[in-house]
Amino acid sequence: MLTVRELLRGLDVRLVTGEEATDVPVRWVHISELPDPTPWLSGGEVLLTTGMALQSPEQQREFLTRLADHQLAGLGFGVGFSHPEVPTALAQAAAEREFPVFEVPYEVPFIAVTEAAFTQLVNEQYAVLRRALAAHERLERVVLSERGLDALAGTLATLIGAAVLVFDARGEPLVQRAFRRTLEPEEVAALQAELFERRRVARAFLPSHPGLADRSLALPVAADGGGPGAGSAPAQSANGVGERIPEAWLVAIKDGGPLSDFDRLTLHQAVTIVALELLRGRVAGDTERRLAGDVLAGLVAGALTGPELARRLEPFGLSENVAAIVVPRAAGSTGSKSSRGSQARVEDALATALREEAAPGLVASTGQVTCGLVAGLEEAELFSLAGRVAHRMAMTVGSPVSLGVGRPVAGAQARRTFHEARCAVEALALGVAGSDGSDSNGSAATNGAVKVATYKDLGSFQLLLSLQDDEALRLFCDSILGPIEASEGHYGGELMRSLEAFIEENGQWERAARRLYCHRHTLRYRIRRVEELTGRNLGSARDRIEFWLALRGRELVA
């Protein structure tokens, strides 16, 4: 960085006073003959003047005081015009303030001083730009090598010598990497609180915490990769102007001293790189979810079986035994826009809970349930894992969670563990099974926030689900559902859908009708028709359970 000492080194000028302060940086060189040029200066400049307006000692002292108070880097006084030498009063005031003043001879034009300064400043800026470009390329290589957001933050921390943190739009930390100095917890908490307050305004700012204000910078990261001032979605501000909501925040906190020009330039470039890494993560996650959805849909429909199913499960780390954990969609949300959002939250909560338990696998939704296929564990360990996952999900979604667990089976038989888990969680609504996840043996018990059912809780019903003879299972299903399927052609299909919705919504007329997009009176007519055709009573728990088993059995032999 250019200093007063370096600026004077190649010039034929004489330093009058302020030798101790000549190592201060020079931001610019300005020429003025005004008695008070400070309104047009921002600090850090070297001012050149001939002192035409400084005729009295009082004016000279006041002039020097203004410059020193405004944090200028120094004063170049041109002699041979209004003054044969630097005025004594001005030199004395400069000495008192340890302010650099140098005498510029008549033979040395001011343009020689400005050219010397500008040449060095341009060279400095060029050097900073080259360093920043090299840093940008290094960060790009981290993204292209798919090392993740943590590696990207660590590389950036090393490049600028600062702690680097990435927060989501709500101020929750995604990544935190220190350089040499570890941040205090209260500093991070204060930063989180300020980011939360600014979550709807995508503007760069200096954190206000006393320990961070002079050495940190927070920059919004936009979903489209734009820099400060851009964001992921528009929001209406108080004055009616559309603001952009950031997708994330990039924050840098120097270990010591303020951020340099190189630091700031690198951080502004890093915003785009962080946005790219977040986008890569989203695309990879969306692709994985689509593939998981395809595998689960094929598994449930019976289109994927045997060795082909086992092969399709291998990319998800499920190469040997697997077990299913099934979570139903939130009650009352069927068929609405909020329902799809609720299912997405359940998917995210289940995937996060499994990841936090170091049990990653395949997570996807099908129909009214979300399923997680995990690597097969010992029975006690599997039930314990399910209980912990249920508690984590309840804390994440902020509402009670029910889930079912199937037995560990070979990957080629994953359809069986899915149906067992699904039946187990549906049996909770029918009052057949239930556990709070605190036991490892699947014993029936419940609490307010978490309900866990396992294939063991199905009791004798699991014998039906585990029948190896498809023909025997088909005969059981036909004996109960055959009269409905054979009735009135296409209308028989409507009766089957109505029966399934009524049972899955636990006999709740309004919820079942909303799920079918029909009036509740229409649903009541259809259910009466089912009872007439089958000779059964859906008000009876026994008959409802048999219908439920027949519907699930039909899926197994489909």
C-alpha cells in the first residue's frame, strides 16, 4: 500500500515535519486552494496547495487543524507563489499534531506529485485485482471438485485471514470456519440476531456488535448468484418498493485489523461462488429426490423387484439388508397447496433426522406417506433409531409425529418392509399398534408428541401380510373386496377409492370428502353402497380393520 514515505522517496521535495506519521497509507492526491477543502475529502488523501488563502498565522493553524481532524494523510505545500517557504505557524501546528508536511519547490509541478502517486496507486490496484482473480479461480476449483460448502468457507478463510460464516436466509448457521482466532459464542449469537432482523432486506452491512464492527462485513447471497442488493425472491417493503430476499448470508470477520481492499474484493467475488455452491447442492438434492421417488414408486407398484431393485438401491448406500420407516402426511392437509408444502417439510425433516443419526438412505414420498429406506440394523437398534428419528422430527416440524417401522429384509424384498411399515403406522389410527419410541422391543405405548409402531405391533395381522402364497392372499382380498370391484363397472372404482380414503382418514367424513374432492353427502352414499354390497358395517372396528388389511393385501399382489 502506498504511504507518504514511499510517495516522497522519488520526488525532489523536503519533509518539514511529521516524520513519525509518514507510514500512513495514501488513498488519493487532491489539489485545492480553498481555506476549507474538507467537505470534498473523505480522509486518507494527500492535499497539495500553494496557500494563497492562508495569509495570517491564525488561518494557517486553523487550516492544518482541519486537515488533521479530517484524517488526511499529509500536506504538500508549494513554495515560490504566495509563500517563499512553509509558514512557521503551519509547521508548528503540524509538529504538534505529528502531521506530515512536505515542501514542494517551485521547480516541481504538482502534476509530478500526482503522477507519482497515481502510478503507484494504479499498480497497487492492478496487483490487488490479480490476487483477487487468482483467489476467485481457487474458489472455483473448490466448487468444481465438489468438496462442499465447508471446504469453500475454509479456503476463503485462509485467503483473507478471517473467520468465514455462511448463514441461511433466517440467520441459522450453515458453515463456520475460523482462521486462527475462534469466535466467541456471544459474537455469533449477536450476528445471528442481526441477520434475522435484516432477513427481508438484501443489503450488505457492517455488523453492529462492538467486537465485530471494525473488522467484519456481511454480504447477501442471492439465489440467482447476484451480489449485494440481489436476492432470491421479491418482498414488499414498507415504502411499497420491492426488495429482494437473500437466500443466504456470507460473513467475514478478520482476526485482527480492518478488511483490506483485497479482502473486500475477494468477498464480493466469493458471493457468486457461494451462490453457485448452494445451487449445486440444491440441484444435486433435487436430482437425488427424483431418483429416490422413481425407485420408491417402482417398489410400491411392484415394477421393481428382485436383483433389479437391489441394483437400484445400491447408489443410496443400501447394498445389503434394508428397513423402511414410514411417516404419514399431516392429517387434514390432503388435496391442498399446503398439503404439498407439508409433505416437503416431512421429507426434509425425515432426511435431516436420518442424517443427524448417521443413518443416510433413500427418502421419498408416495401417495399419502413419506418413506425412508435405511440400511438394515439389528432389531433393537432399528427400533431405537426410529424412536430418536421421531423425536427429532417432532422438534423440527413442531407438531406430533407418527411413524411405522418394517422389519429388516434383503434389498430385493424391500417392498415387504415398506408395506409392513405403512401398515404399522396406519394401524395407529385404527388403534391396533403404538409406541413412544422409548422402548427397543416395540411394545405398545404412546405419548403426546411421538408415536412409533413396528411390524411387531401388528400382532396376528402380520401373518396375513407375510403370506408367501400370493394366491391365498388374493383369495382373502377377493372375499372382502370382490363384490365392490364387480359392481356397476367404473363406479366400482369410485367406491374403492372412497372406501380407502374413508379408512385412511379414520372415518372422518369431512377430511375424506375433501381428499376425494366430493361432497360429504356423496361420500356417505358411497359408503352405504359399500356396506350393502359387502354385508359389512364400517362403523365396526373389526370390519374396518379387515377392509384395511384387504386393501393393503391387494397392493401386495397387484
